[in-house]
Amino acid sequence: MIDWIAIFSNAAQELISPTTAAYALAALGLAIHFGYTGLLNFGQAGFMALGAYGYAISILSFGFPVWAAVLVGIGASVVFALILGIPTLRLRADYLAIVTIAAAEILRLVFTTNTFDALTGSASGLQGYKQGFADLNPIPSGTYGFGPFTYNAYDWWIRIVGWTLVVVLALITWLIMRSPWGRVIKGIREDEDAVRALGKNVYSYKMQSLILGGVYGTLAGMIFVLPRAVVPANYQTSLTFFIYAILLLGGAATILGPVIGSMIFWVLLSFFSGFVARAVEAGWLPFMSQVQAGQLRFILVGVAIMLIVIFRPQGIFGNKKELAFVK
Amino acid sequence: MEPTQSVAKRIPRGWLVSLGILLSALTLSGVAASPAMAEEVSTAVASQETEEPAEEEFEYFFTGNVTFEDEPLEGVRITVEGGGFEAETETDAEGKWTIGVPEKDAYEVTLDEDTLPEGVVVAEGEATIESEFGLTSRKAVNFFLGEGQRVTTDIGAQVLIRVINGLNFGLLLALAAIGLSLIFGTTGLSNFAHAELITFGALMLLTFGVDLAVPIWLAILIALILSAALGWSLDATIWKPLRRRGVGLIPLMIVSIGLSLAIRYVYQFLYGGSTRQLPGATIPSDIHLGPVTMSWIDVASMVTSVIVLGAVAYFLLRTRIGKATRAVSDNASLAAASGIDVDRVIRIVWVMGAGLAGLSGILWAYFRPGVSWDMGFQILLLVFAAVTLGGLGTAFGALVGAIIVGMFIEISTLWLPSDMKYVGALVVLILVLLFRPQGILGRRERIG
């Protein structure tokens, strides 16, 4: 018999899980790139990897305190954004797409290779960098919460920091998109030449947007690795595609879209995988094995991306008039 | 494909001996133990009787026994690496070795082939073995030695070998790249699902050639026809309706990404995550041209690529429909105005592009070697790099770009470690965009 309570409680846990917060942050960064500026960044996984490795390597290899490790990650992603942006921001949108996807793969391969094993831990990755963050935890140790949301002090600490970051950055994004800077950015998305005719330096604005969204991605990468280990295989291009799915689901040019989109995405995905896995266990789907049940979610995400883009390109929260897609 | 500076010619013989027997407490006390029995030796006994005091700092040990034709080999270097830990040792007069490691984890155990005597090589499997502890604190690692020659080649010959390999790889990339480039040229779509068209050809050959045991030539034919049919049906069911709806190019590109993700995991769903071999993929390399050794598969692969690429060139330059294709690629509205059936041209391009991608997938499966669900995705970025390098939308640019990318990757393995070889090609892609964004054969036009 199927254990519905376990399925629902697992799905409910995803609502406030740190992974959901990390994806929301990364999607928010992508909203700045893609939704507001019209930049096709397919390298968000690379920015996240820089955050994760920047943080972990600074702590493990150089013994930096938490704040310095965070700054190292942010610094790395600013440099990365500059390297990506300088050759491609003057070119057509699809060039940026190809370059960002290639650059993110380069980063992943460099983190995976045995050559830098001492620093990156190659394919097995890094762990043991959590103590500094745990020491900052003001919550006395113990177990708190109710129902499915019962965690220990460290788990609550990750969730509080993660979601505070989401709320603060969402507010900042909302404010800057209402500012003159935000209007120029949206103008670039709608008609680059018109903005250029008004005397704005489009190239520089695009670069600022790329850096800002990239820093969001970097912070997301740090939140992402706090409850787990740093493993290079997590930063494949499909991570970027998942974040795109979240962004498109919520609405590309919205603030709430990426955040709520991430919650919906993870709750539904957890519910779906939980249900299929248990249905297979109960023998309801005799043609499927447990492993195959795990792969179904990727098929589902792929199909969902296609359907959303075709039938509801503005997403759940988007405004049809503010279509995020450049011509 | 390996980055080693020497090429090992392996002559496996029937009498390959399984070497390296677990060095355990039991063998020390004179009882010959089979590895299966030795696994059960309790940790207590083992730790009491460790003979070398240096090992006492560690709790877990890799051990082995290196012999060749029942003669122990002394002074063979063994290294253990993993989890940030590294250690090495040499076999003693009895050919035995033991290395202690700090954690019960997976490690890579490497036998340094340069320290083996003349005429002996690791004959079966790799000189590096990934090994993990079972229930006990000792783990036997066996290397299978055999008679063989290790021919060390000079740098000129190595470059020649890489160039030939690179040419082979570049030609198969070109098959995929031309299809991608033609589709981009005629429809403006950056088709990320092209990777799955590549995988499809290899998977179909696997299905018909191995699972259904159809003769290989027929299986290849069926695989190519099915690939072309897949191209036709993708155009008919997805891309043509979307073009009719007037969906923009960037939404189309994202649809292709979603499609790629969905199809790729359908492959994994149906075929599983393992790598399987096509018929004839393991035939020995017995053609010698100077320092270069190739198998018949390599030769056939290159000849096929060249013939097919020649046919595509003839099609594009000499036939009516090929000229129409180039016209649509140049300016679709103008082509439509002069009476060309644009939809028909696009359909033909899809069929041709998918067929070429399927062929490329089959050749890639022999080159790697092996068929797996994500094999196309592994080279997708290289195909994109080739297309961008040659100039987006130009068929011959894609050919030139692909050969440059293939050669560059193979030659760069002389300096780069093999797990980094794609990095060089992707860096070149970014550099080309910096200095010559229109590509090598692309027209200089405003693309910003």
C-alpha cells in the first residue's frame, strides 16, 4: 500500500528546503540576465560552481573565515562574468548562449580533472567546510519545529540564512528594477538600438547585469553546498536547464516568479518522484524499475520546459505584455 | 586517446595469469589462501601480524603480489591515490607490496608500467585500477600481466598519430556539424537536440545490429534510414507547427533544450546507463603505416566520412535542390519570392541533417568506443564549437571548423591531461569569438 503521508510530508519539506532556496536565488539571478536584460546566459551552473568551490577551497585550503570565503566566491564570479561578457556582449544573443554554456563546462572539467586534485578533490569533490558556518549559528542545539518541518539547529540555521538571502535579494531586485537603472535594462531587452540612440552605453549596462545576476548565482551555489558536499557532477548543464525550467515556470521577468517557481518546482518534483517510486514499489507500474522511476523526472522537466515556452511563455506570474523573449 | 607519451603494443596471449594474491596474515603463517577465503580474515589477526611497523599508522591496506609467469617481479612501483591521499611503494624480492591508507574509501591503484621488465606489460585492463574496500580492512588488487612490447615513439611520430586520430574525429564531427549548420542556416534554430540525433544513430545500430542480430551492413542502413525518419518527424510534429505559430528564435532554442533533456532521459530510461559495444568495435589495430597503427574500422570510418562529405558538397553545389537550400539559407523570403518551396527545402535539410547526425553517431560509437545514452551530448558543445568556428550557417565552414576542432583536441593531448582535452577546444571557441566572431569562412556582417 502506498504511504501517502510520507509522500506529502516529503513534498512539503521541499517548500522551505535550502535546495529550494538555492534554486530560487539562482533563478532570480537568471531573471536579471534573461528576464530583464534579455541575455541568454546558459552558464548559471558555472556561477554556482564558482560559489561552491570558491567558498569550500578558501576554507579548506587557505583557512579563510566565512566572510572572506564568501567574498572570494563573489570575486571569482565577477571575474568569470567579465571573461564571458567582454567577447560576447557585443554579439548576437545566441553567441552568448554558446559561450556561456562552453565556459560553464570548462569550469566543470577543470574542477573534475585529476590535475588539480589537491585543491578541488577532483571527481569526489570536497567536504568538511561547514564548521565555520555552523559556529555562527546563534540557535542553541536541539530539535525544533512541528510535523514534517522538524530539524536540528544546524538545519534550521541553513534554512533561515538561505531564505533570508532570498527575501533580501528579491527586495533588492524589485527596487533596482524600478530604478532608472532597471528601466534602461528593460529598455535594452525591448530594443537595444533605441536605448543606444538615447546615448546609453548598452555594453556597459549589459555587463553590469551579467555581473549582478552572476553574483546571485554564486550565492546560490554557496547555499546549495551547505547541506551537502561539493561534487563536480552537480554542475552539469542540466543544472542550468533546471533553473531555466523554474524561471520559465514562474515567469521570466518577475520577482516572485523565480521564488514561487522554485517552490512549486521542487514540491511537485518531490511529490511526483515519491509517488512514482512508491507506485513502482507497490507493483502498480510493472514495466518500470526503481532506477527508471528516478529518470522520469528529467523527462518530465524537459517536456515541461517545451510546453511552458510554447503555450505560456510569460509563466505563472508574468505579464503577457512583458514577454521576456527577445525577437 | 590516452595521454601517455608511449604507445603500448599489447600482444595478449592465452595463458595470461591472474597475478597478485592477497598478502594476508594467513599467507604469512604458511597457509595458502585463495582471495575469497582471505577476504574473511578478521581484522584483529591482520593487525596483530603486520610485519612492517611503518604501516601501523593506518588501519586499511591495499596489498598485492606482482609476478610474471610465476616469477616474482621486484622493484615494480605501485601508487595509491584518492581522497587527497597519495602513497607509493615498490614490490619486494617476493614481488609483494602493501600500502596503508587512512580511510576505508575508493582509491586508484596504479602500476607504473615503466618499472616493469622489458617485454612485460599490463595486458588486460588498465594499469590503473579503481578499488574499494569490502567488509575487511585489507583489499587485494590484482594486475594482469602479459607479454608485450612497449614501443616508445618520438615526438614527430606522436604528432603524426595525433593528427591522424584528430582527422578521424574531426571528420565525424563534421558530419554532425554540417547538419546543425544547415538547420541553423535555413531555420535560424540553434538545435540543442542535435546531440540526441547523434545518439539515435548509434542506439539504433545497437538495437538492430546487436539485440536483433541483423547483419551489420543492413543494421547500419536501417539505423540511417530511421535517423532520417526521426529528422523528418521532428520537423513535421514540432518545428513546422512552431514556425507556423511564429514562435521566436530564442523560444525555439529553449524548446530544443527541453526536447534534448526529455529525449536524452528517454534513452536512459529505455537503454539504461551502461556503455555497450557495437559489433567489431574491439578488433585489433593491425594496419601499420610507419609509426601509425589503425584498425580497419578507423580506415572505414575515415573513408565513409570523406565520401559522404563529398556527396553533401556535390548536393549543395551542383543539384537544383542543393542550390535552393543555399538560397534559403542566404535569404528565406527572397528564396520564397523566386518560387522556391521553403518548407520543402527545410524538410529536406532536416532529413539530411538527422541522417548525417545518425551516421556521425555510429562513427562516434566506434571512435570512443561504446554506445551510451549521453554520448551525443558529450560532443554537442564540440559540434557547436565547430559550427561557430567555421561561421554559423555555412556548410563548408562547419567542415573546416570540425576538422580544426578534432585535430586541436587530439594534438592538445600531447600537453594537456586527457580529462582536460575538451577544455582546450572550448577555450579556442571563446577566443575565436573574441577576434573573429563571424568565424573562419563566415561573411563579415553585423552580428551585434
